[in-house]
Amino acid sequence: MKVTLKAQPPSFGFLRIFDEATAEDINEDGTPEYEQVGHFSDLAHVRGEFKAPPGFWTIHNTEVLDERAYASWSGTASWRST
Amino acid sequence: MLKFDISEPENPILEGRTSYDPGADGDAHSLTPYDAGGTRYILQNDEDGFNLPGVLASTSVTGDERYPAVQQFWAPTLLSRGSLASGLLTGRAHDARNGCFGKRYVGAKNKVVLINVVDPFYAQQPCGVGKQVLFAVRAGAKAVMLNLIGPDDPSRITAPDARTRSSSTRKRGESPSSRWPRSTRSPPRSGPDCRMGS
């Protein structure tokens, strides 16, 4: 038997957008799953870079006002390993 | 992210959940709903403090099935770095079973060694993972896959299903071990996924 191991694209956390109208019980466990319909991960070092510069390059929280979303994002070298 | 009907607070009802594609970390931290055009969207923040790439494992006898795995920080070589910058590793499998004795690793040279590991958080281990990995290293293993046996098996955590929506046939609660070929003599109770290093 041959085994293949494939690494997935490296990434910190980012914004995922789901549409509640897509709810469908894919795995038939009685709980509908929402499908992701969009995302935002375009800031520096968030995806596709392993290893990234020291620090956290991840989204933390988002708030919405009218048609604008405001996301807090850790984009600084908040810690360093020794 | 889980959505509950709390019209009766003493009896919350789970109405829905967000899901992830195979290989995604799944670090849901917080969310905010957004209504637009008669549709409710969920803006979900996946806070993740480290970008160590996840891994999908497949075998020549399980077809399109893909089993989620996580890399170990302490592995001397990580996929996506150095000589493995392509992020791809392929090799013949060697089943070391519980991997607690040197004889389990005879013939493991240049192979991907499969080892069952009992999660020490829930049960006493027959031997430690460090001992198992050292056996594999000394035997010349190309890579090591540790099959974590316990409630924290990633194949359960990554529900609704490790496989894609279109190809999924496994139901929640059904272990992928039933699809792990008997010919490998691998007895994983919870699937050939979990921890790997190379």
C-alpha cells in the first residue's frame, strides 16, 4: 500500500462568510450545515507563507455597521519565539 | 459556529452550524450576523495563532478518501519546508501497530510508518509516543503517521465530514477505520489520521 501526504496551504485565521440560506444537512446528522460563500484573507502573511514573520497574522473579531464590516486583525509581531 | 433557538432558554435547540472544507484548520473564534437583500450572512472570524499547514492523507487502496492530519511541531522535517517544500510526500506503508517493540519496525526503512497511539489524556498508554517515534527513526522511516486513539481523534473533530460534500458517504459516528484495508493489518479504531511527522 502506498501512502500520500499532501500539505494544505499554510494560513492564519481569516474571515469566512456563510449564507444561512444554504443550510443543508450534508452528513444527515440532523443539524444543517451552512456553506461558505465568501472569504477575505488578502492581508500580508495571512496565507501561503510558511513560516511567516514572527507574530500573529490572524483575524480576531468583526463588527458590522450598515454595509460596512470592521475587522480587528493582529498584524504585528506580538510575540517572538526564542 | 453553532446556531441555537433559545426561544425557550431552558431548552436550547441546535439549528445549524458552519462547516469547513477538508484540510481547513477550523479555528472559529467569533462571528457577527449580517442581513442583506433578505439574506442572513454569518461573518465568522477564524482566529489562528500559527500557520503550520494541515495535511490530507490518502492511500492507494482507499481511493479518493482523504484523511485529515496535523503536523507535529517537534518533527525534524515539516511538509512545506526545506526538502519537502512541495508539501508532498509519498511512500510505501509499514504498519507498526502499537509500535512498542523494535520488532514492529523491521522492514520500515524508507517507508511511511503507521503507529497507533493511545491518547494519554484518557487512558494509560502501552508505551510513549517518544519511544515509538525513536523506534521509527532508528529503523530509517521516511515518515511517521500517528493514529491517535481517543475521543480527540481529528476525524471526529473535523465533522461534518473530512471528505468533500460531493464525495461524502460516511455518516457521523462511522469511523473511517472500517475503510482501512484489513490487508495492512492496521487496527485503528478511529482512522489512519491524526499526527504525522517526517
